[in-house]
Amino acid sequence: MNIGIFTDSYLPYTSGVVRSIQTFNRELNKLGHDVFIFAPSYKCCVDEENVFRFTSIPSPTNPDFNIAVPFSLRLRPTIKRLNLDLIHVHSPFLLGRLGARYARKLGIPLIFTFHTLYDQYIHYIPFARSFTKELAQRISRDFCNQCDMVIVPTEVIGDYLRGIGVEKKIRRVPTGIDVFEYGSGDPEWLRRRYGISQKDRILLFVGRLGQEKNIGFLLESFSMIHRKKKNTVLVLVGGGPEEEELRKKAFELGIGTNVIFTGTLQPEDVVQCYAGADLFLFSSVTETQGLVIAEAKAAGLPVVAVGAYGVSEMVQDGVDGFLTDQDPYGFAGKVNELLNSTSLYRQMSKKARENAQRFSSANCAAKLVDCYRELLKEYK
């Protein structure tokens, strides 16, 4: 198949959407399919085969993210030359809408992956700051209903879309991971890199330091954990607009010297962070999946997470981790329970590794190909 991917997020910007596109691109190529990516440009872009860039401008609300101008004189002849079998879009805005328009012009299937609960991310949308939750939901619903199929990473997000009025086919296809890669890091790298004592237990968070990740809650919970367990360190892997405010909050809570901010790391270094940690903590309440949870489990880390939206399907409560309400006392209590029980910790660590196998990138790509073929049969 020749597959056209239209996305408003792509390298060198990093996000869950970008990682999903990269992962599926790699696996689809292994299966013999050709993937062509249409994405925003960045100053530091390097030319990549089968990646087509649009003129772009920095976002006023997130300077690391570029907004594509959805027009190019080269687009029509390029698409004609590629002989696309289907178009897969990853946003209901800008390049996503452009991809949808071309799918209809060409008379080929249009598939959309619903990555983001847009009504929870209104503060990041620079071109419609007067957004309301209802308007965000309406845009999501209307765009989904223009497509032939909508991909969701978890069933709970499929239920959410049905609840706001999406009537088109919905199929669950999680984003996969390289299970072996995340289970084979150096367990001492993290301690060496940041000078962490062998006596300390390392609690890890991986993700963007943005408002939607609810990291202030994580710091409050850690302050309670640290009161009872002095030999604990919280490592926050990732960068983002909230970093300075979070540093200040950590010191206000009296845990400033026990919280390590790594900033943005290379993917291979993130693997090492998982390998060196003891527990994975996740506080976001806006995830459609929470891919980092699968990565952590592949490294054998039990997870303590707030049980909201997609995260609730990523952790088997009481089996490979704990799901809690958004209550710092309850969250801290579950972390301490794991830290206090070696037998429980080992049991959950083993189950975490086993359950991570469900998210093998090869298996997830095969499911996506089945979705593509289902649509192509209908267009014959």
C-alpha cells in the first residue's frame, strides 16, 4: 500500500503523536508498505526520504511547536505522483483537514487517529483562543464523522467519541513499543548521570512538563511520600512550559533537593531512565493512552497512576500497579505500599513485564493494516 500521513505534529518536535507516527511508520515499512508523511517544517529540519514539509510559523503559545501553512504549489503534483491508496490524518486541524480534502478529491479512504482530548488542551490552541469545551467537542465530532474510520488507542476513548456523537466506524489500535528495547537498559546509568545514591529509591515520571500532565499534583504527592520515606528521589524526565513553575513549587514544598529535572533527553537516554528507576508515577488526567506507561512496564516498573481516561486501560489495578483517584493522600499511600513490600513489588514488576507484551509495535501495526484493508475492500 501507498499510505499518506498528514500531521500537524512531527519531528523535530517530540510528543506522543510524533512517537506514534514514527513507530507505525517503521513497522509499516517492515511489512512492505510505503509511507509518505506531510508535516510542518522547522529551521533545524533535515531532509528525510518520503517526508514533505510545509512552510510553518512558531506557535505563540508553544514556541517549540510550529504551525503549518496548509498550502503548497507542489502538493497537487506530488500527491498525483505518489498514487496513494489511502490517507491517514492525525489532527482535525490544518494539515489534517488538508489531508481529508485530498482524500475526498482522490476518492480514497480517509482514516483518522484520535490522539488528543482537545477539550482538555484548549490552552494550547493558538488560532482559536475563545474555544469552549463544547466547541472543541463539536469540532472533534464533526471531523470524525467526515472520515471513513476513526482509530482510538483505548476503548474508553471510543466510548467518549460515541458519547459526543461520533457515528462512523471506531477501531481500537494502541500505539505499540519496542518491548525488547525498553526492557534492556543499563540499570546504573541514571544513578551515575545524576549522582543518585544507591540507598535512594527512584520514582520516575516521563512526559512533557505541561499543564495537562498535572505534575503539580505529583509534586504534592511526592512531598507526602518523602515525609515517610526520606530515601526517595523523584526524577522528572522531559521539558515543557511549566518547568520553572514546577521547580519553584518543589522548593516551596520542601522537596527541591529531592526532585531532579532532566530536561528533554534523547530516546536512548529515556530507555536508561526506565532501567534505573524503581517505580513509575503518572498523574495526567487527559491521556487517550499513556504510551509511557507501556514503556515503563516493559522495563519492569510497577505503575501508580491517576485512573482517568486511557490510563485506566493501561494499568491493571492491583496486578501490575495501582490506579487512584486524584487525591494526593491516596496516591502517596499506594506508592508507599509498594515501597514497603518487597514481595508485592516483585510480583507487580513481573506482571508489568508480562503485560507490556500486549503493546508490541509489530502486533499493533498488524492491527492497523487490518483496518486499512477493511476500508480498501469497501472502496473497490
